Amino acid sequence: MAKFKHHVFVCVNEREAGDPRGCCAARGGHDVAKAFKLKLYERGLKRIVRPNKAGCLDQCAAGVCCVVYPEGVWYGRVTVDDVDEIIEQHILGGRPVERLVIPPEALTGIDPDAEAAPDEFSI
Ligand code: FES
């Protein structure tokens, strides 16, 4: 089994035209995913960093949305022009690109570490 240092999930979800939520595919998600793949491979990171196309990451208002693991850093409004910076500064340099980070309070979902997590969230 491959053991990657990072995974980069890029939302490429597509919705019907006119859907009020919009979608990352319409905002360029496929181009962003392709750019990550090409640029990571160009840098010799093919077996070290895994770019993955993802379905809806539930951050639609901030699309194109990406998340980098294992750090769990969420990026919003990512364009092809941002990909080099994310790779250089975050993935290789260890410093998230703050101008693109979706603040934790703006993320949807439930933080399992939060004291107020509802009872229905249990693993
Ligand atoms: S459509 Fe991309 S996060 Fe929902």
C-alpha cells in the first residue's frame, strides 16, 4: 500500500445549472485538480503527495474547495493560479497559505473535539 505524506482533495462536484448552491466544477474544480496533479508530478512528488478529485466537500459557498491532509487545512476560492503557492508554501514549506484558508468558524460540519458537539455525533 502506498504511504503518502499528504493528500490533496479537490472538489469537482457538479450540480445542475441554476442550483442555488453552485458547484466547484462550474468554478474550475477540474482545472484545479488537473493543475495539482501536473505540478506535483513535475516536482517529483508523485509517490509522496496524492492529489485526489473529490465529490462535494460541503464547503460549496467557498468553492473551489480543497483540503490538505494530514493537517486538515481547508482552502477556498482556489484557482489554478494558486496551486504553485499551495505546493511551495504549504506542502513543501509547511506553512498554509493563509489568504486562502477557510476559517474554522466558517466551515460546515461538526468538530468532534468541541465541547458542544451534539450527542448524535459519535464514532
Ligand atoms: S460543490 Fe464543492 S464543496 Fe460542495
